[in-house]
Amino acid sequence: MSAERLKPWRTEERQSGPYPERAERDPNLADRALMAWGEALARGLGHRRRMLERFCDLVDAAEPEVQALTDDGLRDAAQALRPLFLRHGLRDDLLVRCFALAREGSRRVLGKRHYRVQLMGGRALVEGWLAEMATGEGKTITAGPPAIAAALAGLPVHVVTVNDYLAERDAGIVMPLYEMFGLSVGICRHGQEPPERRAAYAADITYGANKEIAFDYLRDRIALGRRRHRAGRAVQAVLRDGAAAPLLLRGLGFAIVDEADSVLVDEARTPLIISAEAGGEDDGATYALALQIASRLNEGPHYELMRARHLVRLTDAGRARVEQDSRLRGGLWAIRRAREELAEQALAALHLYQRGQQYVLAEGKVQIVDEYTGRIADGRTWQRGLHQLIEAKEGVELSGRRETLARITYQRFFRRYLRLSGMTGTGWELSGELRAVYGLPVVRIPLNRRSRRRDLGARLLPTMDAKWDAVAEAARTMSATGRPVLIGTKSVEASQQLSMRLHALGLAHSVLNAHFDKEEAEIVARAGERNRITVATNMAGRGTDIHLGEGMEELGGLHVIVAEYHDSPRIDRQLIGRGARQGNPGSFEAIVSLEDELFRKHGGGRAAQLARLLPGGGVVLLRRVSQWRAEAMHAGTRRQTLRSDTETRKQLGFAGLPE
């Protein structure tokens, strides 16, 4: 490893500014293609895994020495590494010592000694790789040794999770280990005041959700304005008599991104935007008229619905009808492009965004449901008047229109860390894109124990009603044996429909969706108990660890029913991975319908015809074709988002404006 890689905080690519971060780099299309091609070749060589195994051999050899130390001796030995890391960087011999100390400390304070596969994953993180570790392999404590090493080396460490619940849970699990070595831990949560957030980032190691950390970075950029360099900030502080507010973060040093495929890929289709309210007095009337006009238009003659892309396009006849219905209206209606966009957004609000699927009504507000996590996306709103049109449709109080103050994509944000790494159970398929966009090589970590998961197959039913009946009956049959059952649905609406079927059969069950997110910890804690049936959206698909109740292993463990395939097979694998973890028994099956959203949007043509003709194997073909089409569409959206963001940044930079 080069000296430059050993000392990431001294890299020549560091951006000049108030705190450590990497300078902006925009690899061109040829460079990205070469990196993706090189990654495809490197995956089959196995050299990364061999390097990790040699490292584990060295840690095993160093273990007897550190086992002889007292608790104070472990702490002193770890602190003694600080000046060595600062002088020599993340050198292998120092990392071996640090990992051996962390492993012994974990055994003492957590009661968990790191397995070799967890040490391999941790070493991959230090290297700046993405470690694919199967669900249930203990990624939470895998992050411990690399976080300790980076913190001792003086880097601000951010352990990034997909939501506040997992950030608090994971920090709580590993905190005793960090504190044993004299390291402080902060947790960044939604709703914290700036002083609390600043204190969380001031800690040696900070846990937080991806959106929280990225938005705090944007807030710092807004606070800095055009004076981002140290000298500029110093002059500004003097001129303001020292009254400038301090920044929230202390740098983008070392990031460990848990569920990295979700954060870096799935959520990278939409840029992060901080906006301010910019409403007008007649906005309510404008939106009401837009919905009224849209309701009189007919699909086909007046507009085309592109459901897969969530877009609406007016036809020439539709444009003429909108102009006719809005004539003699002033304001936006007098501007051709503005009235057409209003009409298209109103049509989208009426036909593409439905309560219980894309959003829920909570506390008298329209709140977006994240399609990948199943959770309410606090503070997020749709742009270009769409959110207000949905509010008008639902009859709730209108929020003000928003004006963009700052924006950034996840691609650009995470590339600014001096060292970026990640963990996930499902990253192998994305290795080319992760390498090309983020410079993240992917290494597959072996299982600690052989998997005992049984695949009971998939059933394809013609209608939604038939599917829900079959799912409820399968849950009843499996629960009657005493085994716990987890049923995964794609939306809040679907979970409620299934809940009604289960009630009709007299089956007691719990529902975990965006309406019941406050009860998440309790529902998950009991999901592995005898006869327990749990219906969940994607909230239970990532990061949740369902512990089997007493005697459940002998009965066969947790049974997972996939009631609807997701656009990405990785999300399905995450749900299936809730069962048969860490060598425990378990099983899964899929019960789906031709009327499911995935098949309706992406499964048309010959694939659907063959699926009907081949009931035994047709579901496999239909699923693969539909998910391939959906993934290709989403990949195109991510590329377009990145191109658009790059162009916007260049335009703002030419104009001398902040991001």
C-alpha cells in the first residue's frame, strides 16, 4: 500500500477549506467504464480475499499477547497507537495490533469475540473497500475495529446507517467497546438542535443516518457561503465581531456506510435539497384549479401516463384543452410552460401518487414513505408544487412552496470523504457501478457458518385477491406448527390489506409499517417468538435482527413469506435474510400475483405471456425480466441525476454562486 493510502488525511487531493474533505473529482465516461470493466475482472482473481485472510492470521497470532493485558493495559496499549498512527499512517503492523486489542476488548465488555470473517470485513473497511457480508454475520460489531483505528489516527469517523433507529441501536451495542479504549461516541438524530448535533460530531466516532449527515454538510455549506477557505472565514468572523455561528461537522474523514447499496445506489436517484418556504397568497386557488382541470382530462386523448417512471406527458390535444380551460386566468396560467407543468403535476398527484403507497397522512400532513426503507421520510417534500397538489387532493393544510437554497447528490457527497468504505449483504451485483462512481472495490466475505436456509419455491397467482388468500393460508399453516412467520409487503396499503385477511381468519398478528414506526423495536423483538405472525413493509428488510424464541430452532426457525417482489432483487434478498441467520435454521417462499406493481409496470410483453403458459417456472422468468428492466431504468435515472448535478455545479461555479 502506498504512503498516500496509508495517510488519507494528508492526501494531495484534500480540498482547501475549514475542515478535512476530499477535493471534487469528476471521472469522465471513459474512466468510469474502465473502472467498471477492471472491477469485473478483479472480482474473479480472489487476491483481495487472500490479503484479508493473511491479515487475520497475523491478528490470531497477536491475540495471546493482548489476552494477558488487564483492562487498563488494553486501554493504554490502544492509546499508545495514537502517535504511531499519526506518524506512520494505517500501517499493517499497527492495524494488526489495533484489531487484536479491539477483539479482546469486545470479548470482555460485549461478550462477543470477533470471528475471522468479521476481522476480514473490518480490514476491508480500513482499506477503503465495500465488504459484502451475508445478513446476520454481525456487521454491527465488524465496524468496531476499523472505527477505533481511524479514530486513534485522528480522523473524524462517521458510521452511516439508513435510519435513526439503526443508528441508535448500533451505537448502543458497540459504545462500551469504544469507551473502554477512551473514545467518545456521538449519535446524530432527527430533530436535534444545532448544539446537540455539534456535540455529536465533536465525538471521536459519530453514528447517524445518511440523510442527517448529508443535510448537516449542506447546512455547513450554506453557513460558509462563498467564504469556504480558512482565511475567508477568519476575516468574516473578525468583521462580524466573532459572531459567526460555528460549523456542525468537523470534517469528512472516514465513513463506514452500513447497508451501502441502499445508501449509495438506491437512494442516489434523488438529490438532497435544502429549501426555504416561498409561497404566494393565491397558491391554494392555483392548486385547486390545477386539480379541477386535470380531473377533466382523459388518459390517451389528453395525456400519457408513464407509470414506471412516475411521469405524465400531455398530448397536443391535452395542451390545447388546458389552455382552453385556463383562459382568462392570470398569473402562472398565462405562461404556456408553467400551466402545462401545473397540469402534468396535477395529473401525477391524481393518478401516480396514492395514499398508503407513496405517502401516508399523519398528524394532518402528507408524509412521504421511503420506498426502500418503508419509513416516513421526515422533512422530505416533493418539488415543483407536487407536494402541495397532493395536499390539496387530500384536503389537508397546504405547506408553502419551497425555494432551493442548496443541493447535492449522494454521489458527490460521499466522494468527498477522505476515505470511504461500506458494508452490505447485497453489493456484488453493483460492483461495477460502485467502483466507477465511488471508487469502491467490492470484496465478498465468506460465511462464518454454513447456511441452513431452505427455499420452498415461488407461486404465481392470477389476481391480487387470490394472492392475499394464499398468503394468509400459508401463514396460518406455518404458524400452526409453532414457527414464527414474517411476511414482507411493499407498501403500507398492502400490509393493511393482508392484515384484514388475517383478521378474517382469526389469526393474531403484528403490523410493522410507517404508521407504527414507534413500536418498531418491540415488534421486532417479539417477531421470533412461538406462533408469532408479523406483517412488515421494507422496514423489516434491512438491519433488523430477529432473535428466535426458546425452542424455535428445533421447530425450524423463522419462516419468511415474500408477498411482492421489489424492483431490485437485492431488496428481496435482504428480506429473506431476516431468517436462517448465523447458522440457524429457517425457510422462505414467495407468493406473488400477475397484478403486482412490478409485473404491471415492467413485466409486459412476451415475458408475461410465457409466465401464464409455464406456471411452474414462469414466475422465475417473469421476475428476472421485470427486475432487470426496473434496475436498468433506475440505473439510467442515477446517471441522469449525476449528469444534471454536475452541470448545475459548473453553472453555479461559473456564476460565482454557492452550491
